[in-house]
Amino acid sequence: MRFRTRLTLVLLTVVIISQLATGVAFLRATQNDALAKGNQRLEVGARVFQQLLDIRGEQLLGNVAILADDFGFKSAVATQDTATLYSVLANHGDRAKADMVMLSDLNGTVLASSHHEQNSSIPFPGLFQRAQQTGSGVGVVIDNGEPYEFVLLPVRAPNLIGWVGMGFLINESVTEEINALTGLEISIVTYNASGNISYLASSHQEQLAINLMSDNGNQLMEGAYTTSNKLSLDNDYLSYASTLMANQEYQSFALIQLSRDELLGAYSRLQWQLLSIVALMLLLTLVVAMWSARSISKPLIALAQAAKRIGQGERIEHISSGSSVKETNQLAATLLSMQEDIAKREATLLHQSRHDLLTNLPNRVSAFEDLQCYIQASKPFTLLRFSINDFRDINDTFGYELGDHLLVTLAKRMQDLPSPVMNAYRLDGDELMLVIDQADLDRRRREAMMEQISEPISLDKSLIMPSLSAGEVSYPTHGDNAQLLLRRSDIALDQARRHRHSHERYVDGQDEQHLRQLMLIRDLQEAVDNGELWMAYQPKVDTTTGGVCQFEALMRWRHPTLGFVPPDEFIGLAERSGNIGLLSDWMLAHVCEQLYHWKRQGHHLSVAINLSASDVIDPGLPMHISELFESYDLTPDQLALEVTESAVMQDVEAATETLMALSQMGLKIAVDDYGTGYSSLAQIKRLPVDELKIDKSFVLKLDTQQEDLTIVRSTIEMGHHLGLKIVAEGVENSASAEILSQLRCDYLQGYWIAKPMPADAITGWLDEFKPLQLSAVAIN
């Protein structure tokens, strides 16, 4: 839409909205005023109707009083002269123009009536009771579905001998009189218990009255018009209702109405007058808006076109707005200035989007684009991807500011490297990369580069020797696209860091291994739910008795597509990916449940489970195990815990606190794979440890390797001096078992005794197992 058209529409819209708002507000106020006056008329009509009933009631009260004081009437009542009573009642009723006359005895039994059978009960018990209490009764009653204004007075001679009453039907004569006095329509309507009209008298035409009462019947009986004035359902009348009488059988109302057309007639004429004024104003506004829009839009359109050309990258030297307005010319000058600022800012943003803010080295985006260019040019090159070892410890020790200084220094050294280095990049965090203009980088040149980069750096008056790991890939040997080369360089670097090597070159197959690891990490989360995990149990034998003393629980995973996955592989991945807690929870629950089932079968067994590093430092582990014991009715001697040296050494204080709590619960704790870590017996002594498990690497060739025999003997002796039990795992022949027994090793575990078995095979194996016969002669 053109600016001029839009501006015209805006001006018109503003005027239209303001005119409509003013008109609507004015009409709404006028309508509300008319409705308020209508409400006042209805309230006046209701008061007039009530006054008319009161006047007619007073007249009727006087007539009834005359009848009650008539001597002849009293005599007839006293003698119960029925003929005379009917005659007197009829004569007085005619003179009073009453529609109903009635005489009853003291108990409310009808003696004579114009409408009721003799000896029947008085049909207005409420009014009769009120007359007995107050001495007279005046009010509206409903008889046979019709409303009457009725008066009931006592007959005394001189004592009370009966009750006499007269009433007039509230009919069309009443409604016509009210209509003549007030100009309002009034209807007397009575509904029975089923909601049907039993009586209707109205100043409306007969059919119209019936329709109105039928349409508004439910609302009328629910009191919609008795609490406030309200428009009828068809919106033709403003209505107000007065309840004449209501009981369990009938409800009678006086509905006073004012025609909407009569009420809002002047309002409708005012609407057309106001509409004519608004149309005239709009026509005038249209002319003014078109002229204003044209004068305003022309220079702005010229400036917009100039801005569009600038946005498209065109350079403009001069902008002519064709206007004498100072602000428009100032806007033209601002556009020219903005053009220069945009060019500078784009250059800055382009540089920042492709460079690292700290080191000013090209970032991963630039690296990807540059590699694509080199590949398109079919230019062989080598990627050398670096990572700073223990960079987090440097940040924690020296602070992030000095850590940043280390990165900046290494980046400067990389930029200063001579040919054949083409470019240096910072990929992420502590990862840097070199692109070298050689298809194969010889070892001597690579070591010289790394030595130059790794020279000592002065950080806070301390010399730091940067330790770098590097992963190497080459194009086209290791890939034909940038994404693949970057991924494989990351795999090679990961291999170098994991094995603590300074350099690793990508080897074919590592990518597949990397994808396999990613797949295992992903599927590990579903393995528990899918029932792919299961526990195997390997027995431990007491060398003193030769009998089974305990089982070790070993987790197994059968992948649906990869088949059997070694525990060393998936447990390590679980620890690195943060899923080890999921496996530990499943293992604890599964082993406890299995111990419960064995216990019910009559086998009180003990099982040792392995804890990970994250389990050992989890303060909630003791409570979790306690809850499992309570759920499965287990005792502490049925569960033992094994933890590796490396797991404990990661956070000795936290591990000690958790292990101490577990030991206080009565659980036995063993250090697994002892001899492969960095701890000593002095460190182990500080922990609540009951057993040491000698790693199988020292046991497998115990009968042939003198060095292993020496290590095992010294470990057993020192462990016994500290009060610890010793377990040897990896016992695979009788010769090793005999040697370990002679060395006073407490427990044996290995394939020579039994391979790990599924849970359902344990009880059968125990039944067939015969205690081992081991020599007890000590080796000197």
C-alpha cells in the first residue's frame, strides 16, 4: 500500500474513530436517559396500581363492615338460616359490586358462598389465619386460578360467631383503569404449578398478551422482573413485575410494561440526525486528508526510495527531498551519515561473527568456510587440533583472567608460526587448531611446532608449562568435506586426551567407534525400561572353609542390534555421559529384589555390588539403601559394597563421609582393583574399609611370574597387619588357588571356581557345589 494512501486512511481512521466514539457515547447516554425515565414511569405505574388496589380494598372493607354489623345478618348467622344467609350475601355483594362473597364459622368451614360448596374448608387459609390473629384480613387471594382482592371480617353478636368476606376479581376493568391513568400496559397473569397460564387480564390485545406471557413466563416466575426493570425477551417492552400472590399451587403477578418504540422514538430520530452530521464530517475530512497526505508523502517517498537503495548496498552521494521543511532535509542528511555508519558496523559485525572475541583468532565458522574453500581448490592440507590439558585446573588455581592470558599467549604464538602454517583458529573453550599447507606432517616438524607453542608462560609471577594434546587429520586422506574433517580431528584429539598422549593421528575405524559410543550413550537410557540389562553373579570362596561366602553382582547388557556389550565399555560411557546414577539405582533395586526372592526360597545369601565415583560421593546413598532394606526385608550382612581406588581418590572427603555412613549401617566395604590406582595402604587405612581385592592382573600369572607373587604376598601381609580381609580375583587355575591359600589370602574369586551366572542358575549351582580342598601350608 502506498504511503500516501496509508496516510489518508490513517487520518480518516482517526476522524472516524473519534466521531464514532463521540456519537456512540452521546447515543448511549441518550438511550440510558430514556431507559431511566422509562423506569421511573414503570415505578410510578406500580405505585398507582397499588394505590388503586388499596382504595378498592378500603371500599370493600367498608361494605363488609356494614354487612357484619347488620342485625338481621347476625340473626341469620346465629340461627344458621341458610336461605336467609345466601339472600343477604347476594344482596350486599351486588350493592358492593363484589365478585365473591363468603361466610364461614369460627373454624373456617364455609356456611354460605357465591363460589364454594357449603361445609367446605375456607379456600384462603393464610388470609383466614391472619384475620384470626389481627382481627381482620385484607389481601390478594387466588381462587380456582383467579386473583381476587379479598376482605375478611369477624361477625360478633356480641361474641364471635363467624367470619364474613367479600372480594372483587382483579380483571380487565382494573388493567384498563391503570392504562387510562398512566398510559402503561398492565397485565394480571396467574401461573399454576406446571408453569401454564391459569388466568390473564391485560390491557394488551388478547393474542399479544398471551404471547408476551408465554415468552416471559419462566423469567417472570423466577423473579427476573420483580427485582429490577428489564427488557422482555423480544426487546419490545420494558417490563416491571409486582407479585400479587404466591403459594405452592399458583403465582400471580401484575406485569407493567412500556413500549420500546414509544420510549426510544425520539432516540431513533436523533440517530439519523447524528448519522447525517457524521457523513458530512467524513466527506470534509476526506478532502483535507487527501491534500495533507499528498503534501507530506511526496518528500518522504523520495527519502524512502533513497533508504531502499542504501539498504540494497548502493552508495548514494546526494539525496534530494524536494521539500523546504527543515526536518525533511535533516532526515536526508541523516540517511547519508547512516550510510557510512552502516558500512563500518557491517565490517565490524562480519569480523566479530567470524573471529573469537578473546584471542581475535578466526572461529569455528571461519574455519569451516576456509576448509571448504581449500577443498574446492583441491589443495591438500593437514589439521592439527589442540586442547590445553587441565585447563579447568589452571582456571581454578590462577583465576579466569590468567586463564584468558594463557589462551591469548598460545593464540599469538600460533599466529607467529612460519610457513607451512597457513592459519590458526580458536574452535571452542580451550580448543585451538592449525591449518598446515602439507598433506603429511612429519614428526620432527610437528614436535618443533608443539615445543614452540608450549614454552613456559609467566602467570602471576609463576612459570606455567602448558601441556597440550593434539589430534591430526589430513585432506584428502581422512575426509573430503569440512564437517567430516572437523569431526575426525575431534575424535583424534579425544583419543590423545583420554590416553594422556601429546599427539594422536586419526586412524580409520575410530569414527565408527565414536558413532558406536554415541549410540550406546543414547540407547543406555532406554536399556533399563526395555529389559535389556541383567545381573550375573560370581561366587567368592572362603579359603579356610572352602565354602561359598558371597557373590559379586556383575551387570550385563545385551543390545538389541549390537548384541553383547562389554561392561567395561558401557559403564565407562555411563560415567562420562552422566547416566551412571540410572544404572546404579536399577542395580541396587534389582539385587535387593533378587536377595528377597532367594531368601523366600530358603537361601540367605550375601551379594557385593560395585559403586561408581558418583555413587561414592552421593550423600543420599545410605538413605536409599536403607529404604531398599526396609522394602525387601533385608539385613546388612546380605549386601556388601565394592569401590575402586580411583573413585575414592576423586573426592576423598566426600567419599569418606558416605562410606562412613554406610559402614555404620553394618555394610561391609571393599576396595576393588587394588594396586592399579594411585593410593597407598596408608590412605586406605583412613577409610572404613573391611576388605582389599587384589586386581586380577597380579593374579592371572601368579604361578609363573615371581614379581606378581612378591606384590601379592606383600599386599596380603600389609593388609592383614591393618586388620583387613584380602580377596584375590582372577583365579583361573588350581595352582594359583593353592598359592593364594598358602599366602593366607582370605577369599578367592575367578573362573576356576565359577563363571558369572544368571540369577536363576545360582540355587542349582549351590546345591551341586562341593567345598574346595585347599592347602593351608604357608609359603615362606
